[in-house]
Amino acid sequence: MSPDSDYWERWIAPLLAFLAADTPDQITWSGKHRVRAAAVAEEIEFSLHLAEGMSDRGTLEPAALQDLRTIGRLCGEVAHRGHVGRWEDAVHVDPAWDEIRALARRILIDRLGTWSRPLPSRVLPQRDDD
């Protein structure tokens, strides 16, 4: 497996699966794993860094990179507005999450033919100061 394939399967695809999931599924999963919105934002930032490298090497489509950049920008705007905390609370407060969901679905559909994927078994990293 190439490093770019590993980056996609290990980091980017699971994050997009979570972001693309229907809100009730996100809430159930995030509540079970106690996911904080700040952890999602950090994961988006890290995945964007990996995606930029993949794009530079021609293994990620430019449209997908642009959508990931938009996801990162929107997530930053949500954090700036102060809509952070537990994911199950944050996802209801800010309409940007609907746009993020649509972008994540588009990336998955363009790359895999479907947006519906199992939610990740790996839990996003947490910070105590969220």
C-alpha cells in the first residue's frame, strides 16, 4: 500500500465518513465516544495537511482538496463563533455543519461512488480543555 493510500484509508476517509453521516448517526457515535467539536476540528486540520501532500503528488483530485479546504475554513468559522464543546451540542447550533456534511459526501461520492461508509472504529483524540 502506498503512503497516500494509507493516509486516505487511515485518516481522511474515516473523518469524511463521520462528517458525511446523518446527524442522528453522528450524535449517537460522538456521544458513545465523547467526541468534542475541537477534536473534530483538529482532525480536519491534520487531514487537510495530508490531503495537500496527496494533491501535490497527483493522488487526490483538486476538487476534493478544494472541498477539504472549505470544510477546514467552515470548521474554523464555527470555532471562531464559539460553537464548540460536545459534538452532539455543536452540530445542532451552527448550520455550517450541514454544508460540511454535504462537502464530505461529495468527496466520498467522487472518490468511492458512495458517501455511505461505516463510522470509524478509531476514536478521535480528545483534549481535556475543550
